[in-house]
Amino acid sequence: MLKRWDGFTSFLSDGRICLTNNAAERALRGFALGRKAWLFAGSERGADRAAFMATLINTAKLNDVDPQAWLTDVLARVADTSITRLEDLLPWNWRPARALMASAA
């Protein structure tokens, strides 16, 4: 503990640092609850797909984006989006198609 004292007491000088890891634990809780369900992915390929989808959904949540609305919109638009504009569909850059149409009008 004495070797890590500076790190341990850093919350005293920086009010942004939380004393607990409750936020991180809560973020992982939903995924941990499905742990038994992940056993029944059916195959390694199915497990890879489940992990990929979980990553997309949690990334959207971390960016304060509704995952269902984002995925629905992105899947509808991705085929018509040029490869140079794909980054606009990422959760941290995404704007719903109807918002884009309203701003263009």
C-alpha cells in the first residue's frame, strides 16, 4: 500500500476521481447476467457474433445513443454510404437519418 500511496490518495486532489468502482461494476452487470446464455451460442462462430453484437450495443450505450435506433438506422444506411463516410455511422459521430434530412431541408 505504501508503494502505491500517490495513486491511492489521488482522489483527494482530483474531484473527478470516484472512490469506488461502482459505475464500472454496474456497466458490466448486464453483460454478466447473460453469462449462462453465452454458453449456448451454438458454435464458435455464433459466440464471435454474440461478442461482436454486445460490443456494438455497449459502445452505443457508452455514447448515450439508443442501441436499437442506432442499429436500425445504420443497417438501413450502410449499403448506400461511401467507404469514406462510414465513420459518420459510428455511435460517437452518428446522427439519425431523419435529423440529417431535416438539416438538409
